Amino acid sequence: MIEQIANQLKAGGRLLLTSHANPDGDAVSSMLALGLALKKIDKDIVWLNESPIPAVYRFLPSVDRISQAVDAHQPFDAVVVMDCGDTERIGCPAAIIDRAPLVVNIDHHATNTGFGHLQYIDPKACATTELIYRLLEKMGISLDQNIATAIYTGILTDTGSFRFSNTNSAAFAICTEMTALGVDPYDIAQQVYGPYPLERIKLLNLALDSIEISANRKLSIMTVTQAMLNQTGTQLEDVDGLIHYAKRIQNVKVAALIQELRNGSETAGSPGQYHVSLRSDGTVDVSAIATTYGGGGHSTAAGFGMTATLSEIKYKIATLADTL
């Protein structure tokens, strides 16, 4: 399948590259690495993600070329969707996908629904950027420092600086190759994990105060509301990474982050739109939990969306504690 995808991308002229809404480092980096490489062979590339790019990834080469909206009636020879388990998570680009003559699905989530005309899915890959690296190798496109920076960042962030269970030998081998191409690990670490704005520290303080622990101490729930974002002057993208604080609590097997999305509702206690992120210590398959609510992901990192009141969502998640 990888060879067929390589041939199709070489044949296409105008290509749309996209990923899931509220993108993480792997999603952003996969889009940029593939797009920068395809531009080297004279492809017309349009990058699209409906959400703002998190501040910590705005150092990446050409990140400012990622648009939040494009004319849905523009013709594309192919749409490449990366690091996304299903089309619902893409958001607004889904309308373009429905009309695309060719949809390529590149992902490393085990819960991927297999959408699209061509799929390159490998749950054993450490990150989608690993699959992009393999694809570029198959296409014979030489990498430069900008492409290498994106690939390195995608692998670094999705493996949690090589701490997560998805870290494999390829993660180290590819990153070693990227450093040989000029990537500075210290510089990228400073960009991704370096100093935070005071506003984000204030948001972290509120998020930590929101943590609730189950009676058996195996489940932690963190909440980030729109009111907290407004109070601290932060944005949705500033929530990225906060769940790890809830996950690191001693004896916790599963951590949940309930994130209120913008929905225009101002009525207290009325149903709203939320995204729930789940993280596991490795003993619980949270992708199985997320799938029951229409989401997906990895065994140790998954998520789903839900329209309900905050109290209803907390109740549903709290019931998981008895199964841990």
C-alpha cells in the first residue's frame, strides 16, 4: 500500500494535507514534513486544520502556512489525512474529503476506522511522523533540515520524550538520522518544553485545583472550562499537555481531562460540547473506553467528544473507577 500511495502522490498536482482538530505535535509535524517534501517535487500544497496551532509548535518551519479554512469548492487531486482515526475528528475539512477523488489515510492509531481510498495504518509505529518518514523514503525524496525538524518534533512529542510505551527502536534510529541533518535536540526541547507564558502557568494552577480523585485513588479527573480560559487569557491550544499532571499522581491508573469547547451556550447547567482525553499508566486500554463513546486512540492515550452537562460527563467518567 505504501508504494501505491507514493505513486499517487507523485502523480497528483494539487494536494490538500490535513489532520485532526486540536492538533498535537505529531499531527502538525506530519502535515509539515509531508508537505515540505512534496513541494520539493513541485506539488501544489494546501495545509488545513480547523484549529489554531498550539503555541509550542509555532516554531516549526512553514507552520504559518497552515490555514484554518479554505474554499470547500477548490479542486484537489487528493486529500491526505494524517494522525486521525476517523473523519469526524477532522471537523470542517470533512466536507472537502467527501468530494475528493482520492483520500489517503495515514495513521498509527489502532482504532482507525479505515476510511479513505488508500490506507497506510501501522499501530506499531511510534508516531505518524514515522510513517511519513517511511513514505518519503519510498518516494525517494531527500530530506533537508526543515523536514527533519518536523519529523524529529513529531516523534519526540508523541513518545513523550521517549518515555511512553510507543517508543520503539525506529524512534531512536530516525531521530539520530534527523540530528545528522542538522536538527538540534536542545533547541527543539527548549521550544516544546521551555519557558511558558505566565498566562499558561495560571491556567495550570486552576487545572491542578480542579483535579478530583476517585475513592480507590485509581482515577483522576481534571477539568478545563471556558471560564478558566477567559480568566487566565489563554486559548484552547494552551490545554495541550496538562493531562500529564493528572496522570503522574501516585497510584492513578487512568487520568481524564474534560475540556469544554466553544459552543456559544451561556446557560448555566445546559448541555455543552466537551472533549475528554484519557491517559493510562499502561495497565488499562483507554482506547477501548474511548471507542464506546465514539472516540478512539491508543491503548495508553485516547479521547472522545461528548455533548452533555459537565456534571453528567463527570459522573460517566467516575463510574470507570470501579473497573480499575
